[in-house]
Amino acid sequence: MDFTNPLIYGVPCFLGLILLELTYSKTHDHKDLYNWRDLFSSVGMGLGSAVVAPLVKTITIILLFSFVYDFFNPMVDGVRTNIMGYESFGYAWYIWILCMLADDFSYYWFHRQNHMVRFFWAAHIVHHSSSNFNLGTAVRNGWFTIFYKPLFYVWIVVIGFPPEMLVVCLGIEALWQFQLHTVFIPKLGFVEKILNTHTMHQVHHACNIEYMDKNHGGFLNVFDRIFGTWKPLDESIDISYGVTKPPASYNLWVILTHEYSDIWRDMKKSKNLKHKFMYVFGPPGWSHDGSTKTVKQIRKEMALEHLNAIDENSPQPFGKKIEDDVLTSGIKA
């Protein structure tokens, strides 16, 4: 069965919504929401991604997803059958829901690892490199994530979901992710308990230490809640968008490659092979000499400093413990 990727229809809508938000921001009290040069860079990155993505996705679908699907789900007596012995999944409505859930689970781990593994972060940082949070930023996509992203999803076709169904689900996920990049949608009440919302995505794009590496979900926030990476927007915090070390350039090539250059520079700091490996595949901020620190290390130091400050004024409860991702208040950072 053939399906059309919904992104084909989404791209014209993206451009129209960006224009609408841009016009609204410039005619109302949000004139600093868009920076023209930053917008042109974002659109340029998006257009480049629109050229690279179809080429890679064609190869992915034909040579990877389809091959893997056929291998693990061969035809047996005219029926597509998984090697585990059950009939491969069809196109019933509940199968679509299951495929969307599988897609969202994969998206969570793909997105989270983009923040946890520096080599992946070097590709993903492109999306976070703008200090503006708007629909223009939504299309500011790196070109290199496309090459390894399918590896996080291939298990879905292995267990029997048709490749074309997965491609449609990927497109729906991308449409949802696009519209999250706006500050004009407030908290949505009960919806916040289930879906990944606009305010949650503002948290994700913030470079405030208490917000970093949070809210990796696609259209649901359940996996963030289960795996401890969920955090709601605190309206008392003055939010800052972007990254702690921005590329400081509107040049597309610089935006695309600046973190790879930093990785290469850091690898030359030590002759130890383990150190070199960690600079590539360790968490962003890791260093062998402590000259830079990961988000967890910074949070732990802040927690210890806070605890020491309390110690100077009052005794602590017996058995007080500091964990990597918990502040002394007991609230997830």
C-alpha cells in the first residue's frame, strides 16, 4: 500500500505560518522575536535540509527499511509473516496508533542521545544554535542528523510495521514538532499532562542550566516523565534561548560544522586514546582536565554549593544525599 509523506503538504504551510508569525511579531509588541539575518540563516538551513533529506530518505527507505522489513518479514504462503512466527502488521486503525507510539518512543531516544553524545550533538546543535525561539527556528535543521536517525527507527520495521506506515508517522511527528516553536501558545491545562506542548519545548530550547537537556519528547511527554527528563516551564525564570557556546556567525557552513571543529580541537588536548574517544562520544562539556563540565557535573556542583551554604546556617537532616540530577530542594533540575 502506498502513502504520501505528509511533509509534502506541510512545507508550504511552514512557510506561510512563519510569515504569519513574523508579520504579527513586527506589528505587535514582539519586534525582537525575529532577527532578519538569523531568520535567513534558519531558512537557508531548512532549504538545504529539504534538498539533502529526500536523497537520504530515498536510500534509507529503499535500501534499509525495505530490505530489513523484507528480511525479517518474508512472504510465507502468500502472507507476510514475521520471523518470530506471527503475521506482520497490517493497516488497521489501532496498528497506526501503535506505530505512532513506537515512533514517538524512538524519537525520544534519538532526540535524547543527540544531547547526550557529543558526536550527535555536533549535528543537532544546529537546531539549537539560534538565540531566537520562533517558527523560523523550527526549520533550522542540521543536515547530518539524517544520516544516523534511521538507525533509531529500524527496529520498528523489524518487528513487522510496514516501512511506508513508519514514514507517514515520521512525517506526522515532524509536523507536530514544527508548530511547537512559538511563544504565543500558553500552557494548555490538562493537555500538559499528556502532550509535549509549546511551553515544554521552550524549556527544551533554553540554555538556563535548570532547563538544559530536558523535554526530549515528540508529541507525547510520557517518556520524559518515565525516564526523568521532564520539566515544566517556570514562568518566574527569565528564559534564555540558544546554546552556551553559540557559533557567533550567520554563515551556513560555520553553523553546520562549528561543533565538529571544536571536537577536533579538544581531541588534540590529550594524547590519551580514552580521552580522545570521550571528546567525541562522551557527553557535551566533558573534559579530561575539568576545564569544561557537563550539565550533570555543573548541577551537582551547584547542589553541593547550595548544601554548603545551608550548612553554615543550620544542621542538615540525617542521611541527606545529593544525586546527579536532583537539587537539594528535592526537585528535578
